[in-house]
Amino acid sequence: MAGENGSGKSTLIEAIAIAAGFNAEGGSRHMTVSTRPSHSDLHTHLRLVRGTRKPKTGYFLRAESFFNVATYVETNPDAMRSHGGVPLHERSHGESFIALVTNRFGPNGLYILDEPEAALSLRGNLALMRRMHDLVAAGSQFIVSTHSPILLGYPGARIYVLSEDGIEERAYEETDHYTLTRSFLENRERFLRYLFEDD
């Protein structure tokens, strides 16, 4: 899922997560982290269509409230073990995300990720993509909201772009994330000259 800031990506992915039984602030279905109710009631208007196989596990990673989830994990010994045994707050933001997907995510899961690239370097994005690849091969499904042209490039991904015109499926090469990044990398000087020129 892609789109500009304010297009509704996070609102929609949060609604999907809540409709799937996850806590609005993130975590597994059993986490009860709640600092400030801020989610919309969109989830009450969604009907999720499930396949014949029920997910064995799952997680909702919401970048903006991951600090609260990490704090909860530290107070729960079982959660701490399933997240790698090292307090997530003792790692960098990006390291904690990678520790989460490495230790907590497993086969036959449903993983809903809201802007996971917020904490990740380029190598971190690639590490996440590799882990996603391994888990998809093991029967997992990912629903991802992202601005990252790297994550959008996941092979075989169905990309839905949210805009003021609604939601439409697009090919990777037709997304603004791809075209703007490509334009910048192919001719940075020309791109910046155009960006900085006076009206």
C-alpha cells in the first residue's frame, strides 16, 4: 500500500489490523498496550475475507507506537523470550525492528506492517525484504503500508495506491515512489536544479 502523507494509508492499515483482531497500537493479538485511543471506527465497516487456512501467528507493527509495544514486552517474560530475549529498548530503533521480524515472526503468519522503513537503513530495508521472502515461502502473508521504493519493489507484490481519487492497483514502475527515486538517482543535479529553481 502506497500513497502520500495524509492519503489514509495508516488509517486503512490500522483498520485492517483491528478487524483482524490486533491491538490498535500494535503487537500480537494478545497484547493490550493502550496509551491513547486514536484509531478511527473504519474497522467496523470492513469485512475481511479469509482463506481456507487460518494464520498460526501474527503481528501488527506500527512504527509510531512501537516504543509502547517494546515497553510492554520488557515487562512480560514470555513476550521478552519470543522477541529475542534482549530488551528492545537496548537496541537502536532499526535493530529492534530487525530483532522483531527475526525472532517473533514465523511461518504461517499474518503480518501487518505500517511504515516499517521509518526505522530502517537501506540495508535494513533489504534485510526486512529477505525475511519477508523467507516467511512468504513458509506460508505467511504480509500487508504493508510504505513510502519505501525498496519495499514496494518486493517481487510479485500487489501495490495499491491511495490518493484523493481513491484506491487503485498500480504496477511498481507506475508509482511516484519509483519514478521520483529513479529520476533523482539518474540525474541528481538536474533534479535538484528543477526543485530549487525560483517560480
